[in-house]
Amino acid sequence: MPTVREATFELFRAHGMTTIFGNPGSTELPMLADFPEDFTYVLGLQELVVVGMADGFAQASGRPTHVNLHTAPGVGNAVGGIFNAQANKSPLVITAGQQVRPHVTIEANLTNRDATVGPQPYVKWSHEPPRAEDVPGAIARAIHHATLPPRGPAFVSIPMDDWKVQADEDRSTNAIKRVVTGRAVPDPAALSQLAALLEAARNPVLVAGPDIDASGGWFDAVALAEKQRLAVWATPATGGGRLGFPEDHPQFVGVLPPAIGAVSETLKAHDLVLVVGSSVFPYYPYFPGRLLAEGSSLVAITSDPAEAARAPMGDAIVGDVALALQRLVELVGESERPTPTPRPAPGEPPHADPISGSEAMAALAAAWPADGIVVLESPSSTLALRNRLRLSQPGSYYFSASGGLGYGISAALGVQLAQPSRPVVCVLGEGSAQYGITALWTAVAYKLPVTFLVLRNEEYMILKWFGMLEQVTNAPGLDLPGLDVAAVAQAYGMRARSVTGTDELSEALREDIAAGDGPRLVQVQVASGMWLE
């Protein structure tokens, strides 16, 4: 009869979950003893980084991913990353150690008191099995919760003395064998009605959200836009963790602004707004205004019932985004509307000394490989990057939909592990880098060929921008003098350099992206400012 530990590893094998991201503590050692040769353990030096790596891996692979944390202190460190994973709809299966069962009642040192409460409300399900024999079944249930739509993290707390207990063979065998699938077909009548609305509309528009890419609906979104000659906006960058449409396509017109009044104003010429794979909308900051212009109507398609329920206006169809798009392409005819006017190519970026963020993004675009993937955490240069790179392939862009920092520098490693044949570039500010700086050690230790581009402006520029919007003056803590990420990277054993000017930056990026011999970092000084083009 197998032990709980043996049954659990068989369960992970059955789901293809043989890569584990973790930071071990004493309560996790019984699980990790005699670690199986067919598994890979990816070590992070801090739990926020561990969850971020797993988040990137889960999104880029499309598979449930196991995160193993230390008991209460480790879970506490990880909560910010779990919040990010929830917003990104990443299918993480998070396990954490717990004191031995005889110690839990007396709350001995390292007891995770009320273990299921710590990661809430940022997980879909949180559980500590009442018996050791229930552990494999509980983890199986967490896998199903994580992968059923809307995807997201699930959590199981496991007392450290459970692993050597004999498993309940009948229950564990069935837990391993079970397959649970969950692609909900949208209401056919609602899709038929929507197709008729599209065809009858004077000037409809498509707003493409991140779940188009996550669901596999990329090419059907393109087909629908082309068949109906729709102008296409991306969902606001504040909540757009992935791209839902090729941004070099002639019908793509830009990224929506994130404020209520600005979104309404931008879309006012359209009598029908079709939002696919996005909340309606990821607003921030708050600028009041009409939710929707007079004479406009809105229909959203989402796999997330909570997104549908909380939308402040419009109708919603709940179901699999890719299946909905596929069916709409079948239902609509070829439109005779004029094709939307293509947006102009980006011009020469404004010059500054040191270079502007737009110049830095133009230098990155000059070195960009056709199959490149960008993981972004530079808020002040987000729009400039997207305008310059105009990414055109699915699975090419990852950004934290939550707004929480510490995601990018760690998620880039997980994305690279999941997509080893594609070059990954992580673009981040020197302030953002500090939230997950120990990820650089993991990149070196595992020889992951990620190229890090650090934009150094010696300030939290995005916060200064918010300060201007909110009419806040003399706020402390917004300047970051003396942060040298290149020097830190070198201390971790990474090849790193600082450059100046666009030509030197482009050449350094071109060389480092092509190297493929492990991680490299390029740091460039940029001028203060929000860069939008």
C-alpha cells in the first residue's frame, strides 16, 4: 500500500505537474525527502518570488502548477504573489507545510493557526484535510478547482507527519484517475442574438481582453474582427495581463485608457461595444463620467461569473471565450462596412538626455526577435513598450493584472522554463526589481537565458504621476537614489552591464537576447517621465 507521499507524487505525475516551485522549510522536508528523479524542483529564495515564478510558468504552459511553501511565515510572505495570481487567473496548486498533528492543538512553534484563513480571499478554495489519508484527495480537489474556469490558485495545508502515513488506497487511486474538464459552452441563443446585433450595428467595436489569449481564442478573434471589419481596442493596460489581439494588425487601434470617463469618451462613436475576455473594465485611477456614451450598448463575453455579475453596465454572456469566438465567426456574415483606418506607425521618439523611456523602447524594438516574449513591470513605460513592439503572436506578453509589484522579475523565469525555445525579455524599473530581487539568483542557478532590461530613473515615476493626478505634493518615499541593479546582478553571478544611449542599448540587447547562454542584464539610465508613445 502506498504512503500519502507516494500517492501524491503519482497524482502530480498524472496531471503533468512534475515541476515544483518552492522555498523549503522544516515543515516541508518530509515531503521532499528522496525527491523523485523525474521531478524538477525550482528554488526561490523568498516566497513572493516562488509564487511569481510559478505564476509565469502556469500562464505560459497553460497547465496547473505546484507551489510548495513553508508554514505560516512562508504563506504570509507569499500572499502578495497569490493576490497577483488570482488577478492573472493562474492555475496554481499551493501546498504549505504545517506542524505535526499532535502539536497543532497546542500551537507549538511554526503552527499555522487557522491555516486555511491566511491565503483568503485570494484563492478559490482553501483546505486542511482532517485526516492524513485525505491528503491526496484534497490536493486532487485543489487541482480541479485551480483549472476549472475561471482559473485561479487553490490552497492545501498539510501537517508534516501526514506524508509517511499509509494512504487510503481506494480513495487515492480514484483521486489519481479522475479527470475533470470544464469548458462551458455559452448560451447558443445568446450568441445568435449577439451575432444579429453585430451585423445590424452601424459602427461596432471589439475590446480584446487577456482571456482571449489564455483560452486559445486568438485566431478566432482576428477572424471575427476581419469578417465584421471591427476596430479593435485592447482592454486598459492596468488590467491587461496578456494581449488578446495582434497589435501590429491594421484593425488594432490602441489600448483603452483606464478611467471611467475616458473609456466612455474613447468609445462614444460606437453603437455596440463587444468586450471579450476582460472585466468591464479594469478602471484606475478614478475619473468620474458616464459609464457608456448615450446611444451605445455593450455586451461582454467572459468565463468568469463574478466578472459578469459585477460589471456596472451592459449585458454579459458567461462561457468559454474561445468557444464563443469560434461560434460567432460561424454565425456572422462578411460585413460591407469600411475597414477601420490603421493607426499610424510610431514616429521618432522624443529625445532626452539621458534617453527617454520611449527611446529605450524604440531601442528594444530595434533588437526585438520575431518570436520574443516580454514580461513587463515598468509602469511608466508600459504604453511606450506596447506602441513600439506591437506584438503579434499569442503568448508574447505577460503583465500583472493586479497592479502588485514583484511579479515581473520572477514570472519571467517561469515563462522561460515553460517556453524554452523562445527568447524572454523582462523589462522593469529599478524600483520594481527590488520586490523580487532574489529572482536573479534563481536565474543564475538554473542558467535561464532571460534578458533583463532595467530602466533606471531613480524614482517611483508612476507614483509621482499619480501624485499629480491626485494633487498630492511633497509626498515622501518617491525617490530612489543609488539603486544599481546591475551591480546586484553581478553579485549574484550574472553577466550585467550599464549602457547609455539608444545605439549602445540596442546593440547590447541584440547581443544578450541572442546569446542563450544564461541570464544577462542590461541597465540604462532614462529620463524622468511617463512615456506613452
